[in-house]
Amino acid sequence: FEGMTIVELAKRTGESLSSLQDILLNVGEKVESEFDPLSIDIAELVAMELGVNVRRRHSDEGAKLLARPPVVTVMGHVDHGKTSLLDALRQTSLVEKEAGGITQHLGAFVVSMPSGSSITFLDTPGHAAFSAMRARGAAVTDIVVLVVAADDGVMPQTQEAMSHATLAKVPVVVAINKCDKPAADPEQVKLQLASEGLLLEEMGGDVQVVEVSAVKKTGLDRLEEALLLQAELMDLKARIDGPAQAYVVEARLDRGRGPLATAIVKAGTLVCGQYVVVGSEWGRIRALRDMVGKMTDRATPAMPIEIEGLKGLPMAGDDIVVVDSEERARMLSTGRTRKSEKDRLRKISEGRTEAEESSE
Ligand code: GDP
Ligand code: MG
């Protein structure tokens, strides 16, 4: 609805002009003229009141797009080595080496390569996190690393991970892990994957497979190269200028610093001091910290960043939008809270109706 006037909005939604004016009044907005275009914040509020789901997308038209690092999630069957692999990858990071291994836990980390390229890894392996994020509309992951243990092969959660990736239309790079084990049989694993429908590169498809050992730390550089190659094929670009659009990947409450959210910027630049609405919470960014805990005044696409200054605790997958003022931030946050409460009640009552019907 952004940029529409209230008259156009009435026409589009079939609502009467006076009921729209009531809504605007309700959300505390005075419309000077029927011919003033609505701002995106107001448009979102009106849409919420009308029960329409909106998702903000800033136009990238005419904006300068720059290559950005890929954001990678590690998935696979339990005990196949997801956590070990993430730990091993984290240790390959230049930043990690420079910081002497002292990085703060952010829920995401960046591996910087000598070539200057970098890869952002989400630190929460697992399907629940991936699904939860996707359910909230957060398309954070660009590539899935599918970890399969060379001595165990394709298992139920391997198949589950593959179907998650397929549904999300996210390409997969396979890491056959535990190749150091005597019982390792990577060729057998490849055959299994192929029979599951994965089109492996060495069989004429485009899914790369890398043999690694998280424990012996072998094959990690080849895995990173494979991820960069995949990213190159995808031609990942983002707008750098303009208001940030970002997603929460993790949130926690710190005794001294209050609610802290780790976020990854999708587009634009997040700047310290800005007012933000995060899911149904809001705040003014008091501090931004990078993965070694260093204060920074801005964050660009694919950079994990810790945000301090929120009034409440957001959830993983919540979107972060930048607004002009505290008033706007409060208003949107209240509107979203009211809407999610309404949705929750509606779900409960629908559930009850269904239960009642089925018991009849
Ligand atoms: P997750 O459940 O997928 O996160 O798996 P973990 O990372 O917790 O690993 C499960 C077990 O496999 C642990 O005992 C690890 O030490 C072991 N493991 C992980 N990677 C390797 C590897 O490359 N080689 C060997 N031999 N063991 C591994
Ligand atoms: Mg684990």
C-alpha cells in the first residue's frame, strides 16, 4: 500500500473512506489530505488493521547492488558432526586467529579467507531453527551444507534436511564428514545421495560434494571453496545504501545490557542510533557489536551483528525494519503486538471450533 493515497486505498480494499479514516485515527495518524501518499509505516498499520498480511520489501530499483557474502546453514542427521564441523570452520577464520580465539557467541560467525572473500555461517544447526525462521518468512540462508557421516550414510534427518532445502529452494553443498574413520565409505554415501535424487556434480549434476573430517580438520578449505563457488553461481548481491532490512537469528537477555539480538542484515546498512521495530518489539540501537565484540557504528549485508537497545526480547526469524522516529517505532510495535494477539486468539477459537465440530 506504500505511496497510495487514502482514496486509492479505499478503492483497492473496498473499504469505505470513513472506515479507513477511523483506522488511521486509531493508529494515531492524522491525514492532512485525502491526496497525501501513505508512508510505508502507516501502510503497514492499515494493512494489519484490515487483516492483510504485509511484508516489507524496499525497492532495489536503481540502487547500487554489490556482491555480498553467502549465508550458510549446516544441517544433517544427529551425531553426523554438525557442531564439530561448525567449530572447525570457525577456527579457520582469520578473525578468530587474530583475536586469539576469543570471539563472542553471536549465533553466527564469519569466515574470512585470505582471498578477501568471506562466508557467514549460522551457528544454530538443526532443522527446527531453519523451519522456524522460514515459517516467519525469514529467508536468511543462501546455501545449506548437508553433513552426512561417511560411516553412517543417509539417515532420516538427512532426508528431512534435503526436503527442507528443496522446499526453501536453497541449494545444497554436501560435506561427507568423518572421512578419517576406518569404516568411512564416501563412495557408498554418494550412491545413497544420488538414489535420494541429489544430482551430484561428479555424476553430471550440479551439487558439489566435499569429503571432510571435522575432527582431523581436513577438507575444510575445499568445503569453503565449494561454498564460494556456489555463491558465485548464485550471483548474490545486495543493496548497500538506504535503510536496512535485517533478520534476528538469536536473542538473549543480558543482566547488564538488557535484550540483545544477533541479526544479519539482508540489504541496506544498519546504523547505530536508528529506531527499529523488531518483530513486535522496538528500540533505539544503543550499540552494535561485531563477532569479536568490537563496537561498530554500522552493519552491511551478511554481517552478523549484535544489537543492544531493544525494549523487549525478539524471536529468531523476526524482521528488523528501520523507522523515522520513536513515535513511529512505538506505534508499529503496538500495532504488531495487537495483530499477533488477535491472530493467536483467532487460531485458538478456530481450533476450538474444529474440535467442537469433530466431536459432534
Ligand atoms: P551433531 O549432532 O551433528 O552436532 O554431531 P557432533 O558434532 O556433536 O558430533 C557427534 C560425534 O561425532 C562427536 O562425538 C564427535 O566427536 C564425532 N565427530 C564429529 N566429526 C567427526 C569426524 O570428522 N571424525 C570423527 N572420527 N568423529 C567425528
Ligand atoms: Mg550438535
